[in-house]
Amino acid sequence: MRSPCPHVTDGPVLVSACLAGVPCRFDATARPEPGLLAHVIAGHLIPICPEMLGGLPCPRAAAEIDRGDGHTVLDGGARVVDGDGRDVTALFVDCAHCCLEIARRYGVRAAILKEGSPSCGYHRLHQGGRIIPGCGVTTALLRRNGIQVVPEIIGLAGVKAA
Ligand code: SF4
């Protein structure tokens, strides 16, 4: 039987699958976060990888938002471009909508996402060899739809009670 979690009483919480140990990053590696793994195993967190849900392969070319951040992409003012120079904007927006659909279907209220990713980034991104402030495309779409996003460094302790 699953153990109760004091942080997850008002609806499921998503977590970036790579933080849960799934090797789904562009280079087919994971970034397991020890403080979250026990909660994944206990069923308190639902692992989800936007880019793989949206149909991107693994491994895949690393991608970056070319200006602004995920909000700029959703507003049509920026593109997501991969390391091979391909415009993958539409794919990344589809990825974000897949996550939102799952979140709505299962009554998800929050997501703990991987910092720095063009999909899951919380408040920083890689852009042209620099680190710039801004969030990923999935993070932006979830926030626009009332779903709290928390970076992995804060984890479950940052998920607000509903
Ligand atoms: S950061 Fe997000 S999109 Fe990238 S591998 Fe992890 S879960 Fe998938």
C-alpha cells in the first residue's frame, strides 16, 4: 500500500522524468534527484518527460530557445532550434500541450521540473552559450493554466497546499 505524503494531499504532482531516473535527456542520460526518488517510488510523484511525450526521439539533438523564453515561444515571438539547425518550435509546443492535457485529465496541481531545459526550465535557460533568465515552454504553458511549477532544488517542500 502506498504511504501517505504530507505534501501531496490535494491532487497529483508531476516530476520531470529525468529527475526520477529515466534516461530521457537529449543525450539519453538521467539527472536523478535523490530527494525526489523515494517519493516517486512511493507513488507521490508522476514522472513525465514533455519532449518524449511529444514524440521527440532519445537521444536527440540538444535544443535552445533562440530569444526570450517559453512565454515568448507560446506568443509566437521566438523559435526553438536544435543543434542541427532544425526549427523544432511546433514540436516543443506540442510537447507542452501533451503535458497540459495529462495534467488536466488527472487533476494535477503542481509540477517539479528540471531547471535549465528548453521545456522544463524554471528560471534559467541556455541560449547561445550563455545562461539567461527565463522558463521553458512546458513550464510557461503549465503556469498559464494555473498549475504551480517548482524547480528541483526546492522539490516537494515548495508545493503549496491547494
Ligand atoms: S528536462 Fe524535461 S524534457 Fe528534458 S529530459 Fe528532463 S523531463 Fe524530459
